[in-house]
Amino acid sequence: MQQTFADAAKTNARAVVVMTQADMFDPSMLTQGVEQNPELVSGFRPIVDAIAEGSRQFGGPVYLINGDSHMFNDDSPLEEGSPWLDVYGQEKVENLERVTVEGAATSTEWLRVTVAPNAASGSDVLNWERVPYSGS
């Protein structure tokens, strides 16, 4: 992860995209008491630390795309006020945006992701749209 962010800085990348299967910010874990027992997610701590530190140092948009919990979600998991800050012992990270894609056998949609590498400064480098499955 450190090398990814170092390469992004070295090449003046507009954004960093991290894709994982694991949902390190699964909302259902909050209802299972992870705030009182952060050890439930201790296996995720090293990668969350690396993503948070890399995001802060990089400064540009960082997109975390994951599956695992299989319920679409679009949020900033380490923004100010997030319960995940305490769970992972992090300071806020304002430039990290997470998208969890729909999945599992009950999925009714897919996610169309568009990359705009030449978008104006301040514009989103990635855009996404939920697209319902069609056909028989």
C-alpha cells in the first residue's frame, strides 16, 4: 500500500483507487458491537492504517472500492464524526471515499464506473452509476 501511494505521488496521479474484497467498514459490524470491542476488526487495522496514512499524505482523492458486505454503500468512512475513527484509532481522513458494490445471489444491479483522467481540477476523477440488470 505504501508503494502505491509513493508511486501516485511520484507520477502526480490525480487519484488513487484501492480495490478489496473485504469491507473493513461494514455497517453491520457497528450493530454487532465493534465500537465496544475493536478486536473484532483487528485483522483490518494494518491495511486501514496504511490507507489512512497514505490518503493523508497523498492529499488527492482516494477511492476505496470493496465487496464483501454486498450492500451498495457510498460514504466517507473516516470523515469527521465517523464511529470508525474510534474503532480504528484514526484521525479524520477527508479525501477517502468508499463504494461497496452490490453483490451476492440476490443482486439486482451492477456498478458502472467512469474514469475521467482529464477532468478539470476539483472535478471527480471517478464517477459511478448503479445500473439495474436487464433482460431475462
